[in-house]
Amino acid sequence: MKKTKGIPEESSLWYSPILEDIREGILIADIRTKQIRYSNPAIRTMLGYSADEFKQMIIRNIHPESEWPHILSEFEAQAREEKILVVNIPCLRKDGTIIYADINATKLMLDGQECNVGFFRDVTERKQITERDRNAHQQLLNIIEFLPDATFVIDQDKRVVAWNRACEIMTGVKKDAVLGLGDYAYAEPFFGKRHPILIDLLDEPSLPEVEAIYKYIKRIGNIIYAESFIPRLRGGQGAHLWATAAPLFDQEGKRCGAIEVVRDVTEQKHVEQALRESELKHRMLFDKANDAILLMCRDRFIDCNARTLTMFGCRRDQIIGAPPYEYSPPTQPDGRRSEEKALEKINLALEEGPQFFEWEHRRRDGTPFIAEVSLNRFELAGETLLQATVRDITKRKRAEEALRQSEATIRSVFGAAPVGICIMKDRKYQSANKYWCEEFGYPEESIIGKTTRILYESDEEYNRVGQELYAHLQESGLASVETRLRCGDGSFREVVVTAAPVRPDDLSAGTVAIIHDVTERMKAAQALAEHQARLKELAQYLMDIREEERTRVAREIHDELGQMLSGLQMDVSSLQKTLGNQTGATTESRLVTTKLEGMRELLDRGITEVRRISASLRPGMLDDLGLAAAVKWQIRQFEERTGIRCVSTIPEIPELTGKKATAMFRIFQEILTNVMRHSGATEVKIDLRMDSGRYILEIIDNGRGITVQEVTSTRSFGILGMKERVQMAGGEFDITGAPGRGTRVRVMIPATERKT
């Protein structure tokens, strides 16, 4: 390769073989003409062209014509240094096949022309398994020509008497603007203000304010040398300058002025820095590479990078001078002796060209590992050497084997699963398992490539299922929807379709759907629902019958027994009056009077008890005065019977009548009974109100607090009965408690029947 101007000989010798032998394909192309200037062996192998063929081609020739506008845009973006890496670029091989490559690019000047250096890595085979590629970036030095030196002259009075073209170019100040001016006018174009500069040190042994603006000052005789950086030059980007100041003498040897020569060394500084960075980068590429890189002379290692020592588990002195087969098992997996096979590969690399192969190596401690090895020949200082690049692919091999096993397992599960499974893309069948085909009556070959629409009753249902599945997949990555599917014989089945994306990060890659036939389950569920509905109707009927019977018994007790007791009470009162009107009461009469008084008391208690029993069976005021009055009456009865204080809030509200009023009242009675029996409360708060078309009854006590176990127990028959009553009334029931903080019961019943 032609040496680049300005790069030292040893750097060029180091760079050339690395460039030639790097495993990535490299093309250098003229940015303006797109002409290919250079190709390395790897790109020739990659695309199938010879070096001479490449030199007759332009970049457009190695890409598919249909992709050229996009590729040209990427090429120009790299040329403008807006991009470094472009990925998945299609490349056209000589045989007409297409491969894909990631291309890193950088710029260099080659024979005075701007060129792009492209580093090609073939990514065709790992297009769906991305891995971090090792960037082999090569930075080439920009060789910049130096401008002529800027020169100005001053006289003994420090007036400018000469200002050359180079000064004008460097500072942008024309000579007419400074000639004849004194008072440090020559400093202003460089530094932006007038003050002493290097040339003024000729008159003074030391000027601290001048020395402060220079990085370096040195006197040799009566000549002063200095280096400085002036930020305002080069369009505000700053310039590195070397300056030389010397006195001027006339023919008589008398001092007549001074001259200062200023050389812009910015480009030289940039080149030096770039060279240092390039050398550092090349060394870092070698030392910090993820692959082991070794230099070989015949069959002996003569140099290696740090990764080599880690990979082989050895010290540098243990591997330098050793042959490659020393770090290999006696035989390779194909049965050949490692020494024999290694020497064969080395000879092929030296005589025929680069070699790329898999090899079983062995670390210093004897641990084996599988590696990809490339051998590339290069010349260095007249000596033929080999560069060996070793990449440990043990994990990749294990992953590939695990993937093969996983795919085999998936295929087995797919084929043997006792549920219907199908794979779809764009809602078209890609495959279906045996169970699906048999259960739904479609041979697999009859549905592959066809849309799933053939299974749905209507376009509306087809669209609904698709929209729901897609929305759920986008939201959570998993979707489930119920629908009806048409079988091959024309019948329909109720199913649940559960779907997941083939690739979680790309829904367009397709979906896997599991179809559960729930026809029998739904029939059973419907039958159960109908049975439960009948049971509820029966329960409601039984409660209605019981309530009617209680009403009848309460009425008969109140009317019949109450009337009889009242009649007896009147008869006893009449006898008492008769005996009381007689004079001269005898012992017998007094005994009778006493007995009558006792009978009257018994009759009074009997009448009271009849009323209580009748009211407990069916409070007459529930029918006569409504729910609110009945609740208030029940509160008074509860306080008298238990001594528990009740605080009630019962505003004027529309009356709830009929079965719902009865249900609400019976629930209220049951709650108070539970408070009396189980809570240990001393106070109960009762709130009956109407809100948003619902009657709300809320009862809170200060007792021990009901537990979760008591609420959920199947033996809590009172709670179960209340829940059942509320449910039949179309309402809601809630009971909660906390240890030591009481129990809260909330009942809500709609004023009107709910629509179902």
C-alpha cells in the first residue's frame, strides 16, 4: 500500500499488515468519484472480486441497484462525518447473491483526495441474533501543508515598517491598516489589544506580562524563540504559533529595528496529536481487543495482546516461544493430531492466503475451549509473519446446542399438546398442531396461508376479535378473548383464544395462539346458572310463603287469642266490680277477690305477650306505617330488651314497601340479634337513608369486632341468609370489622328493580 505522507516509517510498517490482515473487509473509496481505491483480502473473499476487479469498480457496483439511493445517502453522511456506523447494508457479491454488512467508516486523505475507509463486517448469518461487533476503527492522519511564515518589521520607534501577505492571511488585517503605526499596533491583529509581545523582549531582559502569554520562550544569543496559542486566530478556533524575534542592524552595526517571524504550526500540532491518538488507538486495538491476537513466526508465537493471557490462562513468558499445538489437546474433534493439523493450517496461510477455521484449544490449566481462528500473512521489516486471531466461541456453541434442544422440545410440545395451537402472521395460518386440526376438522395443508376469517361467523366478529387481541398484545404482551369458531363440518364451538407474540419486541413477526374448546364448559356453566336461578326463585318463594304464614299466624294470634284474652279481662273486671259493691264481705268473698286480682294480672301479661309475639312474627306497623316506623319501633324494643344504647339517624325518606321492605327489616332484625348475641357492644349507631335511588342501612357497633374468618365461614348462617336476601332484592351487602374496634354492616337495596 502507498505510504501516507507524514506518517513515520515504523508506523506505516505497523499499520500496513494490520490493515491487510484484519478480518473485517476494508474498502477505500474516493468520496467525490465513488471510485474504489483499495480492497483488503477479507473484502475480496467476502464479495468474490479480485483486487484488480475492485479497482475498476465504483461503490454503486457492489450494492443492489434498488438500494442505491439509500446507500448513497448513508455513504455521503459518513463522508460528512455525520455518521460512523451504518448497519445491515446489502452488498452484492460477484455471483449475484446478496450479503448484509455493518460498515464503519472514517476519512483520510489519499494522494490529495478525500476518501472514505469502510470496514465491512458480514452480519448475514446473525441478522436475528445481534451481538456487539468489535469495532476495528482505523484513523488515518491528515497531512496538512504549512502556510508561508508571517513576517513583520518595526523600526527603533516601534513603528510597523513591513507587514507581509502571510501576516494578512493569518490575521485578516491588511498592511495599509498597520503600516506606520506604533504603540504596539502590531500586537493588536494577533492578540486583540495593544501590549508588548515577543519582539519587545529584545529590548528588555524580562517582561513578565509578555512571558505570561507564551507557553515556551528561549533565548539563543540575541535571537528569541517562543511558542504560543492565540484563541482569536483561525476564525476563533485558535492557532498554535512558533515565533522568532531578532534585532536588525544597519551597515554600521547599529540597531535599526527588529523582525518577528511567526509560523502557524496548528496543522503540525494537529498531525502530531492525531498521530499520537492513532498510535494509541492501534495499540489499544491490539491490547484491548476482545479477541486474542498473536503474532507468529512460522509455528512459534512471538507477541500477543493482553486478552491472549486471559483466554489461555497463562503468563506472557509461558506462551511467547510456544507453538499453537502446545495449547491444544493431543487430537482435534475430527480425530487428527493437533500438531499435524496446526502445521498444515500455518503452511496454507503462508502459501495460499488467509485461513479461517474452528479449533479446540486448551488453557494452561487443561480446560478445553472451542475457538474461531483466523490466520493472515503479512510482511514486517522484510520478514514474513502470521497474525492469529482467536475468538472463544464456547458459550456460543453451548447456546447453539441449547437452542437446538429447545427448538426440538418446542416442536415436541407443539405436536403433542392436548390443546389446539396454531401460529399466525398477519392473521394468516403458518402452522397448526395435530390436535387443532383433528378437533376443528381442518387438514393442516388446507389452511396454511389462509386467513383466519374462514373460521368466524361474520366480519363483525372477525374484526372484534382481531382488535381485542391486538390491543391486549400491545398493552401486556398477552391476550385472551372468547368467541365462536366454525369447524370443518360447519358446526360451531365456543372457544377461548389465548395469544402471545412470537417475538415480544415485534408483533409483526407473528403470534402463537392456543385455542381452548369451552363449549361443554359453557353449557355446564349455563346449566348451573339456570339451576342457581331456579334455586333462588325457590328460596324467594319459600321466604314469601314463610312471611305470609308469619303474617297469618300473627294476625290470628292478635285477632283471635287477643280478643279471647280481652274478653276474659272484661269478665274479670265485671266480677271485681260486682264483689266490690257487696257489703259485709266474707272470708270467701275476700279470697275470690284476691284470686280475681291475680287472674287480671295474668290476663294483662298474656295480652302483652300476645302483642309481643304477634309483632315479632310480623310488625303491623311495617305494613301500616312503613319501613322507617318499623325500624324505629324495633330500636325501642331492642333497647328495652338488651339495655344497649342505640343512636339512630332516620330522616324523612320515601317509604320502601313490599318484599324489599320486608327483606330490609328482616336483615335489620338479624343484625341486632347478632349484636346482642356476639358483639359485647354497649352502643349501636343506626343510619337509614336514601341516596342515588338506593335505600342504605348502615349499622356500626363498638363491640369486639367480627373477624375475617367469621365473615367467610360457611357456618355463619345468619350472614349467609342476609347476603341471600340482599342478593334476591338486587342489592349489595358488606360487613367488616377490626379486633377491638367494632363491626360495620352496610346494606344497599335499589328502590326499583335493576335491569338484567
